[in-house]
Amino acid sequence: MAPSRAWFSPRFYGMQNFPLEGPVLMVGNHSLAGGTDAPLLAHELLLRHDRLVRGLAENVLIDVPGLRDVLQRWGIVRGNRRNCTTLLENGEAVAVFPGGGREAMRGKGQKYTLLWEGRTGFAKMAIRTGAPIVPMAMVGGDDIYDIVFDGDHPVMLPLRKAVEGLGLRSNLTPPLIRGLGPTLVPKPERFYYALGTPIDTSPWRDAEDLDAAANDLQVVVKKALEEELAFLLSERDRDRGRSMLGRTLGRFGL
């Protein structure tokens, strides 16, 4: 992870909120560059607390030979409720992104927006297993690329048809992006991470209506995560070292 840490110069907040033992469900926002920012946080938690956060990957990623092997070496498994529940029952730390691919394939004007409509599966699993939920906010992943065309732009019709041909929903069509200049090299924007106070799920454990309880818990978690995102965005906006240029000038006291 050394090249990635050097390029993005991450800052971490609230790492003391990460439980050192027992099951825990880390619930975060899925950025446009989810495969870039999340590993840095997992690496930091491994270094600080000697604990591996297990990830859940979309079926379309796990089904790709080669990529599947890389993901599994990181401890990542196919993203379904059975796997997530099993990991939690075994006392593991698990990271989930309720917005999933839809949130990752966001459009213009949707930076750091939680697209969780109807997504309560994570809350049900936490209630059933008794696992606390830790809000996991990440800022920077939506800043390293610019969206040229949204996935639903008319220019992207051929790609949308290809996505649908793979049996996927059209809203999973990736946008056309660019990084440094016209390239796909990510811009060296700083990454910011914050873990919120763990949310005890026991108050919902004995609820007669699990669906209603999950909806209620989802609202609580979403609000907590949005507060952490707002904090990070504030930190980013006042950070002179947000960009590589700013960090370089700062080293010379400029």
C-alpha cells in the first residue's frame, strides 16, 4: 500500500471507535473509486489494531477470474447475506456499502450522496447477529476523477446496452471519467477517513416487526454516517494540503 499512501496522503479520524474484538459491521459510503480508498482504511486498521476487515464484493467482480483471486487474498468474499451473517456470527469485522454498485456508479452532482433507498439488508443482519454498527465515512474517492458523461447520457447508450447484455441493471453503467488531464491516472487528492461512535443494535433485537426495525435502524445509521461525511468535507475544505501541490508547498513552509 506504500505507493497509494504516498499518492493520497490519507488522514484518519476516530480510529479509537473500531472494536478490538467481537463482531462489528462497518457501514460506509461507496465512492466512485471504491477499489482505491477502502483498501487504505483496511490497511490502516490492520496496522493499528492487527485486525482484518472482511469485505463483500459484487457478483460481477467475484465472477472475474484473476480478479477473484486478488480479492480473496484480501479476505473479500462474494457479497450476499449468508456470507455476511456467517462472518459476523464468527466474530469478524465486516465492511458493507448499502448503496452498492448504484452508489459507486454515481452521476454528476451526486458526490458523497448516500443512495440507500430500500437498502435495509445490512440492518437486518446486524439485528439478527447482535453486531454493533460503526459508521465508516470516506472522502476523497469522488474527487480523484471527473465525470465526463453520466452512465445515463445518450453518448453512453452502447455501454448501457452492453451492461444490460450481461444481465445487469442499466443504472450500473459506469460513467466516462478522467483523472489527471485526459488520462485515467487518479488525481493526487488527499483521502480522509472517519469512524463514528459504534451503534448498539440491541434495542431493535426483540422487535416484533423486523422490517420496521431495520427501516428504523437504517435511518439512524444513515444520519450518523452523513454527519461523519459532513465533518470530513469540512476538514477537506480547510486543508491546505488537500492537493499534491499544497502538500509540496507545505513542506517548504509556503
